[in-house]
Amino acid sequence: MSTNLFRALRELLPQSPLLVATVISVQPTEGTSIVEYPGSSQQTVRGTEVAAGSQVFVRSGVIEGQAPALTAITIEV
């Protein structure tokens, strides 16, 4: 039985979360965008394929794609 030790190590490490943010501005010459997360924190991330004002999925500082424009609802239990 062959074991890939690197794969086994990666499975032990936690995965980066997939976050939803709003694109504030796009800098195509730098290949980056500024996004804003719920709660008003901002971050410069890699990726310019989504227009300003759109919702995006962000993981590890990279835009993974456009997110659907849905309304967030908070339910207290």
C-alpha cells in the first residue's frame, strides 16, 4: 500500500474559508481588486474579473468567482 505523505499532511491542516465580499474597486494594471466584507473590513485581493459593486467569493486573498446577489438574513435563536 502506497501512501502520499504530503497529501496526508494537507488533510490534517484546516482549509481556508470561502468568504463573500463586495468589490469596491478594480485595479486592472495591478491585477488586484479592493473588496469589502460584511462588517466594513476591506482587503486588497488578486483578481480583476468581476466588476465593482458585484458580490464575489474570496478564499486566501484570491477572487474565486462571482457570488449571487442575495439578501443576508440574520435569525436569532
